[in-house]
Amino acid sequence: MKKKVLSALLITVMAGVMLAGCGKSDSESGSGNGSQSESESGSEGEESSEKKDVIRIGIRADMVNQLESVRDEIEGLGYTVEESVFDDSVQPDVALAEGSLDMNWYQHGPYLESYNSENGTDLVMIEPKTFYPLFAMYSDKWDSVDELPDGATIGFCNDATNQARGLNMLQAQGLIKLDDSVEVPTMYDVKDNPHNFEFIEAEMSVLPQSLGDADAICLAAGHMVNAGLSAEGYLCQSDDNDTYAVGFAVRSEDKDAEWAKEIAEVVQCDDLAEYFKTEKAGTQIPCWE
């Protein structure tokens, strides 16, 4: 009986040693594979700045047709386009910074700078840029800025740069005065509000839904078109369109990549100009015209 017990114990101990040995071997093997993978990944990372076959481009949902209008031009360069579509203006930058995209195409420079500042990222807008978005004030109650009554409710975008753009537009119209010590003002930086306007904010893509409730809203005209509304008949427009040109953004290590420059250049084409003229009702102005 004792011999049987001892034999069983020896078998158990030997099996444990064997399993431990296998575990160590697997771990070492896994570590080796991980090192090899990192090395290979590094090589691919270096290669990606010089040559790519597949380009992963992030866009907002309202820009799907824009990308489709130039797909033939981009793929004519020898690239395959894989698009990722997002419902907001934050996630395309999150995905780009994390590396799941090669570039995104939906934002202007000041918005990108604000994102970098708030998130500690180093995303870069490349040249040439693509288009200038018309930015204006809209109302379905009033026909001119002068008609805005005291106490009127005015809606702004809730992101820092577009809210500042709307406020600066009001200041240029002599309606408010901002704290000039603040570089990117918010509605809390209104120093003088002689008409006692009430300010509200909403995400830029849903702000047009506030048109019926507010006296006026300030936003990029393209969002009016996206909401099925007219982009004509605005009360006033911003005079800083050049500053807010939209282009492709990449990670800093790819800012001089040939593939990025080629794509930024090839989309400056007749097909995209026609898309802006028809589907966007002239709310986006080509940089090259």
C-alpha cells in the first residue's frame, strides 16, 4: 500500500515538474516571438513612412460621399483605401493617435491644435489643404443681424475652436466684446454683452436642430446642408475662412511621408470641386481655385 502511495506521489511530482518546464519553455518561446514581432513591427513602422499599399483613412459620417468622390484618384496612385467612419469629431483623432488609422480627413488646423493641447498628442496637418468651410450665422426668425432682439438666444458649437470662431464673428459684427487676453474665448469670456444675449451650446452636427428654438446659431455652413437645411440666407459670415482650412492629418512621424503628400495633392481635382459645388451647395470652397 505504501509503495502504491509513494509511486502515485512520485508520478504527481514528476508531472508537475514537466508542466513547469513546459510553461517555462512556452513563456520563453512567447517572449522570443514577442521580440521578433516587435522587431518586425518596427521595420513595418519605418517602412510605412516611405511606402504603403493600403491607406486607412478616418472620416466623419457626413464626409463619406466626399471620400468616395476622390476614391478613384487616390487608388489611381496605386493605393487601396480602407475608410473608417465616425459619428463625432473626436474619435477620428483618437484612432489616428492610437495608430489604427494612417490619416484622417475632416478637421481644420485650430481644431487639431486644440485636440493636441488637450490630449498630449502630436498630430500634424499636412499640405496642401483641401477646402475652406463657410462659417456663418443662421436664423429662421430674423433676416439680418440688426433685427436680433435684446435677450435673443444664440447657439454655438460646444468645441473650443468653433465656439471661439462664432464668438469672434459676433464681436466683428459689434454685437459683443470679448476678453482680449483670452486666445481661444468661450461664451464665459464675453466681457460686454449690451444686448443681453443668452448663449447655448451643442455639438456642431446637431446644432441645426436648435434652429427652431434659438434666435440664431453660429456654425460651419456644411452642417446646415447635412441637416437638410439651406445654407443660403445667412445673417453674416466669418472673415477668417483661410485660417480654418480643412486638410489631412497624420501622426508627426508621417508628416513628410511621400504617400501622405501624394494623397493630399491628388484630391485637389475636378471631381471634388464638383462635389463641393453640388452636394455641398457651395459651402466648401476648394483651396486650389
